[in-house]
Amino acid sequence: MAFSFFGGVHPKENKHYACDVPVQDFPAPDLVVIPMSQHIGAPCKPLVKKGDLVTMGQKIGDNAGLCVPVHASVSGKVKAVEPRAHTSGTTMMSVVIENDHLDTLCPDITPRTQEQVDALTPEQLIDIIHEGGIVGMGGATFPTHVKLSGGIGKVDTVIVNAGECEPFITADDRLCREMPEKVIAGLKIVMKIFGLKEGHIGIEDNKPQAAAALREHIVPGDGIILDVLPAKYPQGAEKQLIYAVTGREVPSGGLPAAVGCAVFNAATCKAICDVVYEGMPLIRRIVTVSGDILMEPKNLMVPIGTSFNDLLEACGHSEYPYKVLSGGPMMGAAQYDLSVPTIKGVNAVTVLGRKNEYAVKDPHCLRCGRCIDACPMHLMPVLMYKALESGSVDEMKRNNIMDCIECGCCAYTCPASVPLVLGFRVAKQMIRNEAAKAKAKA
């Protein structure tokens, strides 16, 4: 490690619930719902209609521009193409497939030998990754092929993010323990695309088994460096991980490529390996289903389109959930409808009991400054929230609200329980809305 990033917090990890539970294959349900938007960018247009028969891995949605295709995670008949509930809190056009439980594989899926992979050019690899529907699987869901193509000639350091600093979540921990060779193979493909001889894997020191498994599969001379970092939240945030590994600071409003870096989640690397070597698009992912009221917290290999209800039923719970989050307790989004499907960016479903309920009526800032000390982005949350309360978009901009990574450190440390992150999300949307109006007038 080069440096420890500024700020951050040490929330109770609560990883003990699921960290020692091996990944289990989750049986595909009778019905899967595949949203046409599982990534940052333009939603896909459905390529199938009601009544069509589809095979597992078949492309069922695509579009031009900033978009990645989506694929059927089961074989069967399309029951509907209609808006369905989405983890974003909205509805999204989705393809509903009635599973025939035959797992008929799409004939376009063809494995490649090592010799065939070695013969592929960076451009061909990027095309394969694009067609495989690969996105950032740590939650950001940015199209991976865009990050790769945009970084060629700019990136000199690639980092695999295996930090997984969010409480409760152990999906990447188990991935690195059980499939380290796939994570490393995916990293090598990324290194080949960028033309690099060296790559890094960043992991926190609270995952010794995962670190040992990765170290065992790193071949001397391959140029892969395992960086074991002291556990601190939000170590897994892109900019903080870059600083911890390289000492470089991504400038305000800048992307990692501005400092010669590119970061890929461990699960993304595994997905890259799957599509390049096996020809298998992104139709399944590991999801941690954990929480303080679950009877059997688990790490599950889940077909995309499986509902949260199905996952909760598989684990059982001792009381009616107070809150169910897509993601972890720091950055996850609370769900109002548990029929929402598992999508590419869902690494966890966190189920919390009533003891976690707390609310302060009409909270007021105490101006204690704890949020300032905790902010890993060197921002002033107390002034940012004041700008929001003023309603002035110009004031929000002056306080750099768009640089907020919504990690939740400020809210975690706030003794007055001011809903800081919620406020900053509202402020960001106000800024975006004003920009859109200005563009429409131009």
C-alpha cells in the first residue's frame, strides 16, 4: 500500500453471517424477469416478443450508443414484454420468461481454447466483452467495454477491486476463495487489452483466506501484485482504492484514466473470463443474502432475473423484515417491492430486523464537524446540506456536491441522524435537472 486515504469509518463488519458459507447454485425459478436496463446508459430495446421461445444465453435486448446487451438466463417461453418493478425504485421494460427447466444452451455460445484466446486482438476482446453484456459488477454497472476502449493508451495501472468493504457483503470474498483462477484470468485479459505487463489486486486484510487463495494462484513472472490493505470503509470506492494502491489522486470531476488507472471489480473480472474462454454472457452472478434476522444467510450463484422474494424464501427469516436493501447498509437502496429481480449490479440483498429502526423527528445539524472528518472525498457535508436547504443550485455546485460518492460515511458519523446522503442525492438530481433545462434552451 502506498497511502491510507483520508477520512473513512470502521462500521461493524457483520461479515460473520455469511463469510464462511460456500457459494451455492440457486435453482432457476419458474419465472425470471430480465430488465432492459441493467447498466449506466441507454436501455436496451427488446429483441423478442410474447410467445417467442428463447435459449439460455440468447441475446434478448440491445441498443446503440452507451449500452450493453442483456441475455436470457434460462430457456423457455417469453410470457410478456412489459414494465416491471426495478431495484432503482421505478418500473423498467422487462422480458418475462417462463422457465422450461431444460437449460437449453444458445447455439451461439462457443468455448475458446487458450491458443484461440492468445490469438485475439484487444479490439476483438473488447467486442466479445461488449457482446457478453459485461458491466461493473460492484454496483456501478458502467459498461466494461467502454471503460476498456476509452483507457487504451491512457492507462498504465490496472487494479482489481476485491476490497468489498461494505458490511454484510461477502460475495467477492467467496469468489476470490473459490474461483481465484477466474479472477486472475480476467485480470490478464484486461492487461492484454491495455498492453500492460503489471496488474494489481487490492484486497482488505480482513479477508485472509481470499488473499491466500489469490496468492496461491499468482504465477511468479506474470506481473500480478497482490496489495493487502488495512480494512477501512470505503476502501472499495474507486478513487480511494487508487490512492491506497498507487498514491495518485483522481482530480475533482475526473475519471481514473486521468491519472493512468483503471479499476475493475473482482466479479467483473470473473465475468470477463467466462465470456472470453467459455463464451458465456453475463447471466448469473454471486449474491450475498445476509442480515440479522435471516435463518440461513447464504452466498448464492443467482440467475439474473430471480426475484428478491425467492432469495429471501431460500434463507428464511425469524421476523418480518424492517428493511430489505439492494446492496449493503451503507450504500444500498431500500426496496419497496420484493418482486424486483436480481440484476447485474446486485451483489447483495441485506435483510434487517426491527431493531435497526431508528429515526429522529426533524433532525438538526449540531455543527460538530464529524462528517467533515469522515468524508473520504475531502468535502464539507455540513455546508453541502446547508446549500441544499437553501435551494440554490449555484450554492450546491460551489460546495462540490457532484463529487460526493454517496458512501454514507457522513451519515454514519452524524449524531443528529441528519439524512445527509439522501439530501445529496436530491441535490445532484436538482443540478442535473437544471443542466438539462439549460441544454434544452440552447
